[in-house]
Amino acid sequence: MSSIWKSPRFALSLGGLALAAMVVFSQAKADPYSLPIASYGPVNLPPPPAVGTMAARQLLAQIGAAQFTSPTWHPGLLRHIVMFRYKAKTTLAERSEITGRFLHLTQDTRRSDGSHPVVSIETGMQNSGEGVDDGLEQAFIVTFRSEGDRNFYVGKPVVTDPAFFDPAHEAFKEFAAPYLEKVTVFDFDVLAQAVPPAAKSGKKIRSRR
């Protein structure tokens, strides 16, 4: 064995490296990302549903339009997300008109008894820098209390009987269609919701107006 491995100077160097490593390790432990995180477990998800227009039409045919669009059909918070890509020739004034009409559906959409299926509508412009927006420019989040309320609001192409869908939303779709290049829709029942402890105080976040 070489004498360098046995020398006191080499042993001292090793000791210094070990001490430095301990210091670095101690400093790293102070990094917030190394701190213990709250325990968590899996979220129980239902089986993937049959989706698409054909599946919805089959369900409609089985249970009838009255039940399919009833406010009591599958109650629970539901988000209906709609995203627009406008045609290049669509002016700012036309986009503003479309936005105003969409938001006003909270009042215009109503059942024959005068009740409003829409809980709220939120909107905003795309501002992510991740590069996966697919050219979509504006999003709307429509909240409902049940799938039945959503079905009544959406109407065509699933519900085609005018007695069981909202004429105001149908008129809006016809108005907006000529100005839109692409429309993407994603709906989901709210299965779980998580907020940090500080958010439970009830303090509201102000919208940017």
C-alpha cells in the first residue's frame, strides 16, 4: 500500500472533507423542499365513465329527457370548462361582446319555473408560459349544482328537444360560432378539493379588474 494512504496529512484531509460534508448536509436540511411534508393518501376515483356524445345520447334514450335534464339528476358540484381560440379577423369589440353575452347567461339561462341552473361563470385570458395552450386564448368556467342542470344548459348535440334545453345558451352558441376558430370543452364532477390551512380562514382573493 502506498505511504500516502497512511500519512497523517491524508487522514487529516479526509477528516476535513467529512466535516465539510456534514456542514453541507446540515445546510441542505434547512432547504424548505427537504422539510417533512404532510401525509397524504390516494383519492378514491370512480371507474372511468363512458364519455362522448354517443354515450350521452344512449343514456338519454334510456332514462328520458325529463330525468336527464332534471336539477336532481346526479347532484353535486360540476365544472364546465369552455376554451376559445378566436378567428384572426375577430375584433376586440366582437370578443368583448361575446364575453359579455357569455357572462350574462347566469341571468338569461332559466328553467320554466324561473330557477337559474347556472351557479356562476368565470372568465380570463390565457397567460401561461408553458407552451401547451394549443393556441387557446380565453377560458370560461361555468359551475352547476348537478349534471342535470349542466345537461339542460348544454342542450345540443345531446339534448335536441327544445322543451328540455336552454334557448338562451343555444342562441349564444349560434351568435358566437362565426367568430371562433376552435372550441374545447372539458366537464368534471368535483370529486375532491384541497386547500392549505391558511386558506380556511375565509379570506377572499380579489380578482384582477
